[in-house]
Amino acid sequence: MQTYLPFNTMSRWAWHNDTEPAGDPVDAYTGIQKQTHGRNVSYDLPDPNLPDVSQWLIGNPNRVNLGRIGLRFNGDTLSSSSISNTHQELDLWHGVITSTFTIDGVKVKVVTQGDFDSDAVVFTIDSRLIESGKLNVELDFPYPPIHTAKYKNEVFVGVYDFPTNHSTKLSASLKGNTAHIYHDMGTKYYVNLRWPKKVPLELKRLGLQGSTKPTAHRYVVSSRQGKTISFVAHFSPDKRVPDLPSTIDRRSRAGWQDYWSQGGFVDLTESTNRNATELQRRIVTSQYHVRVNSAADGEPPQESGLMNNGWYGKFHMEMVVWHSAHWISWGRDRYFHNIFPTIYEKLLPTSLTRAKKMGWEGARWPKMTETITGRSSPGGINAYLMWQQPHPMYMAMLAFKSKPTKKTLKRWDPILEATADYMASYAWFNQSSGRYDLGPPAIGVTENTPPENTLDLAYEVAYWRYGLDVACAWKQKLGLPTPERWLTVAKNMAKPPQIGGLYTVYEGLNSSWWDDPALNRDPRSLIMLQGILPDTPAVDKEVARRTANKVWDVWTDQNIRGWGRPVLAINSARIGNPERAIYHLTAYDYWKFDDAGFAIRGGDGNTPPPFMPGNAGFLLAVAYMAKGWDGSKGDTPGFPEDDGSGWIIFNRAFLFYQQGEMCLCSSGTLSTVYIGSILLSSFEHGPTRTIRHEGIVAGGNKKASINPASFMTFVETKLFQYVVIFFVSFKLITYLQRLFFHPLSKFPGPRICAASRLYEFYWDSYQHGRLWAKLPDLHRRYGPIIRIGPNEVHIEDSEYFDTIFGFRPLNKEAMTAKEFGINHALFGVEDYKTYVKKRAAFGNAFSRTKISKIQDQINEEIQKGCTWVEDNSKDGGSVDLAFLFRAVPAEIITKYLFGQEYGFLQHVQTTKNLYDKRMDRLFGFSHLGRFIPKEIPLFLSLFRQLTLRALGFNDPGSAFLDYFLLAQKLVQKVVAQHNHSNHNIESISRYTVFDDFLDSSLPLGEKEKGPLTQQAVAIWSGGWDTVGSVLTMAAYQLLQNPEVEQRLYQELKEVWKDPTESPEITTLEGLPYLTAVVKETFRLSPGALCRLSRVNPSGIEQYGDWEIPPGTIISMSIPDVLLDKAIWGSDAAVFKPERWLSGERILTDT
């Protein structure tokens, strides 16, 4: 809330124009003409003859403060001196701020939550002071200030002492629990309020309409009954009924959890270096802040995000790389694509006009602007700055890396063509040197060069070459002719100037420039030559390395500011100096982040936080250091090796998989993996021994018979009797110890569960896997935490799920990992640290970038599936969708795993064998697998042999088992191909999942035949059976709910206009109703009906008043969470995609 200080509520869409200055009209401004290589060119410089008009153009339009919401006590705004015992906590995982304090000795609790998907905020205030009428909420509305003075930071946006310049009024509401405040200040918008019916509120205007007091536009929200005020304030250009607080709470929690789960992460918690904790804090908080401040649709953020008005709320086009490149690096591509290329498409018309007016071809991009006018704000730096011009090429390459499709090439092509036309025409041919030069006039990256004398800025000429090369390659990828002028200028561009074997800022300097404070106080442009600039023929790497070392000597810590540290860290990593790279990121005495985690710009001494290029640039630097760049070596090339430095990095960044990724596997998938594990045991350890009625068959041929008489003689011996007595006594003592002396002996639950696993055995084996359905009955009897095994507690509390299964270094249960015999596969890894390393090894293979590259293959297999349906339904008959939904994914994952087709659609019966009767037969044994090895661990190996017999190992028609035999051969083939080919190629047809894994730094033992086959079995199983089960569920629900099917069809129809050209994956991901249908299908397809568990091997876990000892198995059931009525409402069991949508009411007013 904004109680003590008038902080801001800002948005992407709310802008305002000040009253135009008196005298000359704004249209009178035409810029200032400067001689440029023999002709006059009009630059967007402030006109000294039109100072008021120039300033108006600089300051307008400006972003507005939509309103202030705070607390009111005893009839006045609550003051900070009135409160004590303050505490505030931000829950980053869910996006919730909880504040507690006392007023006159009475506790007040305020919970604030911004909506993840809309311009709404939820407030819930609890206090006895509300019940007494002393504590209320107030809303106030300022008027934009008049921007007549030049300044770049407006911390508190708006003024309250011009009440007659604008108007507010209560707008009629048709519902008793909603209200609407209309604000007209030239810009018109609504504040739409809503509260639960069970907590009725009252909204009143404080002053009279037309009042001249500063409080003229103040409104008060008070409670009609009770001690709680809970409401939603939704800011919008239109009048609407916002969602309920409970709806926004659920949606936002899910949105934030998706954000943290689907993006990247770098885990430093095992590092002993004293700087690791603060670096970890900055990594986490920066990811939070960029999502809040830098993720709007259609435009980049201003440098201060949505906190205050820096530069009047306008964004800077030279900053887009620092603001947005990290989205791709951290695997959150959707936020990048929300902005690009839309922003360039919006600005293209005015940029074409600007270039033409100045006498050049193509599009000249503005420096400081907004999307309403697309105007370039006048300014001495704005008019001459150059390095934003090649940015479209840089961003287009990121876009293509994320979505390497022809559609990407086509969409970006007009932007790159217009940009390259300008760049080629702007460069002028120098007759004396035979090169194309840039400037003067010009201003470089660091904005500290004299524009009238600046020629061939080092970074700019190198970037110009890079940009033109990309534009030429872009045309070639599209199969279009490349303009000859582009090729000529690129090939003959001036090289970055050098003096004494070192790069210099611009042409014409002498060696003494290194001692010039005007230049050496910020030589970051030279660092950028081997920083964010990709390799280009214009840059000599050795000269760039020597120059970087020189900069290290002269650029003092006190002078490094803004995004200087990130680019220095990137450069240091790229030149092979990770110690220097980590220094720059941890120079905390010089590069400060405030207590909220906002980067402080520094340097000029008067720029308040936030400085979003600092946070975003920091994330980009961490990505370079933790994951690398094209051509880098090692897993974390920018961090020092753990040779005493204390840095231990678990790189979970930029990955598709998350810990617990198999949680959505169906029990069929688990069984699939289990079957594979049995075969893998035989592959690695020799012939399988199977028990038969006539004796023991070793190796399938040699028989060793047992004489019954001899066996009975053994049974009658004393030795056998002693063995039985010992065994029974041992088990009895074990049961007593578990009941009375075990650390879990005080936990509630059935005593039989405490003593043994017989209860589990009965429900999972005899009752066919129904323990998960029995657990709710036990919880109703014993409470939310119960002991269901000798060393296992089960918790039924959805809010505790993230505590156990979130990003925490907890292990999997040892026997659960071992019982399936796939200890080497991701699914079977027990130790958390080992899991993280293995998952990182697969990271690139399942990243959005790599998946996008096989979209054409995916589309091809889907089309084959559609053709199969048409061919098999021509006579009006039905088709087996369960088969189709497994066969198509099976083909896709098989090709991606092994680079080889199998033809599942053509081999119907063979494919059905993969999930038909043998799978059903295995289910019973899989439940035994959860009991026997845990109760009698020595029987684990024996149990695997029994399962092989049950599957019919010798059945020659068992395609399921045959596939695992084939898997081993295919793995060997993939390894051989990898070792004997240049796998660093663009052709995805030769790329397989194992290429990244084999290139990783994992021990060689993990890359041998047996472990690799285990990995293949696990991934393949999840790739077809889990997907098939979910698709089958989706088809069933759509057929059962025709209104959902029709709505989904209409949405798809809008983007799928050409049946022959499938939309891109990211386009489909951006469809709100399709996304809602997918999420709702997953919610009702929990997959893992068995319990999921984690173990903290060394620490105590706290649940309420219960302390769970180290080493305890802590389990939860997925259906408990996905069908929890407290989360999903009374209709939790109903298929209802609308519950995932923003702006639609999905719960009753309760």
C-alpha cells in the first residue's frame, strides 16, 4: 500500500499530454540542421529558438500515476509515527507481501497481492480496529505535473493540489459487491472494485464534488461488519467487473509458481565463498523484479520499470538488449516474444519517415520514445546516438534461436530490411581509406565523446558490420536476393581503430587518451567488442583481450556504473578470466543492490532505484557465466573452478526439465520404466535367472534340479529352526522398536502402519493400488499429518506441497528410486545434487529452443496422425484414439532420441502391445514392488526376476520387451555417430537428445551403454505414455463438454487460418483458452496416483507443531492437491477450463 509516501500505481497503457505551451505551436519544431558530409541534415536537437516547444516534446506524452491506495486511521491518513512492531515479508514464490504492525497496541495485518495477468491488486486487512471503525482504506487520485523543467526522475508522479484540473466520480454498479470510480484528467480510466459478499464493504467519497481541497478526489473504503477488509482494485481503460480476491489469489499463485518452475535457475547454496549468499539473493530477486517491471506486452520498460518515471516514463531503444535478452537465456522466451518484434513493427512507420526526412534510406530507430507517437524525443545525446540501430539484428537472432522457423524469418524480414537499408546508406565511403565510415556527428555507447569530432566509434563500426552480415544471411535463409549495397558496405566497413595494438574508442585519438579522464572514466564500449557482441570478422580476439586487460588497469571501481558491471563480467568470462568475472558481479562495495533487490545505477549520485537494465543485465551476465555462450567450454565457464575458491554451482538454468518432472507420469509410465529396469539388469550383468516350477534355469539352458526329499530333511534340521526363530525374533523386536522407540512413535496414525508395511501391502496389492484413495479417510480420522509407514509420514495439506516439492535440495526416497532399477536415469536418481547435474546435462536437449527446432518434424508426425484418422474412418467406423495419441508421440520421441523412425502408426498391434494386457499384468507387480523391497530389501533382485516371468520374457510377440532390446542397440549407434561426427552443426536431423548429454562433464561411467540405455528407457516412456494418457483425457473431456470444444475450436480457428501451415508452438502456447484447456486436463490427469515423497537426510522439517526428524520419508498425494476444494472450489472435480482464465468469474460469491 502507499500509505506513508505517495508512491505510484503505473501501467503500460496510461499516458497523458501536458497542456501545450503558449506561443509557437508544437508543429513549429523541425529540429536543428547540421552539416553532414556535404549536406544539411536535420537532427532532433533542442531548438534554442523554441525552448518551450522543445521541452514539451521531450516531456510528452508522460506516464501517469493511476492512484494511491493506503490506510486511514481515526479520520486521517495513517502516519508512520503511529505504528510500531513492524514486520514485512515478500513471498517471491507466490507474489504476496504480508505486513504486520500495531496501532495503539492492536495488531494489524495487511496482505497485498498483484494479479499475475492483469492490472489488478488485492488487499486484505485484518484488525479489530476495522471492527471499531477506526481503521479504513483510502483511495486518492493525483493530477499529472506540468513537465516544464528538464529532469530525468520523477519519484512521486502526480500532484494533489490541482483538484479542479480533473474529475472523479462514482459510477453506477449493478452488483452489491462492486463499485467503480471514474477518473478523467484528459486520460480517462476506471478503478473497478470488488469484494466478497460475505465481507460487505462501503465506498464513500470523502469530499464534495467540485471541492478545491487537496482531498477532493479521495475515497474511503470501510467495513460494514467484521474485522476484515478484502477487495480487488482493478485499473482499466474500461468499466468491468473484476475477479474476486480468491480467484486472483489462486491464479496469481499458479502463475508465479509456473514462472519459477518453468524458467531457469542457478543454485549457489552449496558454495562456501563468502559472496555466494548475496549473489544468490540478487539472482532470485532480479528474476522477480524483471517479471514485475519488464514483461509488458508490446513494449520494453522504461529504465525505472513501473516504480517511478525515469525520463518521463519513456523507454530507450538502445537499452532493449539489456532489458530483454536475458529472457531467452533463462528459458522464459514468451516474455521476449511478447515484446519483439511488436515494438519494432509499431515504430517502423515513424522510423521510415525519420530516415527519409534526414535524407537516408530505410528506417532510423529513435533513441528515447514511446508507442503512442513513435517520436524521437529531442536531446543532445538522443539525436546522435547510434548503437540502437543494429539492435534489430541482434534481437532477431535471439528470436530465431528461440523459434527457428520460416515464420520467424518472414515476420522479422521487413524490420531487418529497413534497418539494413538505413545502415548501408548512413555509412559513407571514404575515398582516401577505401572504407565505409560512420560519423561525425556521432555519440557512442558511453555518451562521453564529442559528437562533432567523433569518427568510427570502435563498438559501433564492429556492430554495424555484424548487423549487415546478419541482414545478408537473413535474406539467404529466406531464399531472397541480397541487396548488393549491403554486401559492399559490410565487406568494406572500417575496422575498429587501434593504437599500439589496443583498440581505441574512436578514430583520431592518440595513445594519451588512456590518461584522459573524460574518456577513461567509462571505456565500456571497448569491453563490449568481446562482450555482448557476437564474434564478427571486424574484431580481432587477441587485440580485444589485450584491450580488456588494459581497461582492467584503468577503469576504476568508483567509475563503473549502470550496466557496466554485467558487461565487464561477460567480457571477463569470454576472454577466459572467470576470477575477474566473479569479481565484477560481487564487487558489493561499489555495485549495490538495495534491500529489496533493485540494482542501483550509481555514477551520477542522484538516480534513485530501480535501474532495471542493472537487474536485467546482471541476469544476462549470470547466464553467460553459468551456461556459457556459443563455443564456450565446460558447464559453468564464467565461474572459477572449485579449487579452493568456494564456488559450487548447480546449473539449473535454461532447462526444460524441473526436479520432479516425472510427477505427471502415469502409473503406466512407471511400469514401463520398471520393465525396462529388469531388462537392463540382464544387459549389464549377464543372463537373467528366472524361477520355473521344474527347478532353476540358469542362463536359459542349464538346469539344476532340487530333490524334494533332501529339501524336507533340511527343513527338519536344527539349523533351519534356529534360522526361523532368529528371523521371527528379529522382526518382533523391529516391530516393537518402531511402535515405542522410533522417532516417529508419537505421530498419529494406525498402529499397524507404524509397525510394518502390511497395511500398504493390503491396499496397494490386494485392493489394486487403492491406498491413495484410502488416505483421505485416515486423514479425516487422525489429522493432516499421519504416520503411514515405519519411517514415512503422509501430509494432506496443499499449501505444504511447495515446501517439499519446490526448489529445495531434498532427496528422493532411496527404495523408490531403486525399486524400478533405473538408478542412472533422471527418474531414479536419489541424491538431489546428482539429479541437478544430470538434469543440466540434458538441459539444452529439452529447452524451448531445441524443441522449436524440431517443430517441423512434430508437425509432420501430427499430419500423419490426421491422415491415419481419415483413412481409418472413411467407412464411417470409429477409430482408436488411445492408440493414435500414443503412436504419434512415440514416433516423435523415438526420432528425437535415436534419430530413427519406427513406424508406430503402421504397426498397430505391435504398438498396442506397449500399453495393453502386459501393462495391466504388470500393474499388480508394480504395487508389490513398493512393498516387498522396502519390507525385505534382500528380495529386491529376486522380485525383479519374478516380474520378468510374469511379463512373459520368452514371448516372442512381446514388442514391448523387444523395444528395450532395440534401445540398447540404438544407444550404441547414437554414441558411435556422436563420436565420429562433427555434432556442432545446424542440421537438427543429425541431432539427438544424447549429444548434449555426451558432451557434458558427467563422469564417463554415466556415458556407458547401461546407464545411457536406462536414460533412454525413462525418457522414451515418459515421451509417449504420459503424453498419450493426457491427450486421451483431453479428447474425452472435449467430447463430454461440447461448449468447451466449440470455444476452443473458435480460438484455434483465429490463428490456424491456413490448414497447410501449422502455427508455431509459441503461438499456440499464447492462446489463453487452449492453455486453460491444457492446464485443466493436466489437473484432472494427475498421472501419479501413488504417493510422491522426499527425504531431508540431515535436517528437521517443520509442519505446524510437528518436527519431522531427519531421514524421514515425507509423502503427499497429487490428487489431494489437484482436487482440493479449498483451492479449486466446490466444483473441483468438474472439467472447467475457465477457472484458469483472467477476467472471468469462476467461483460463486462466497
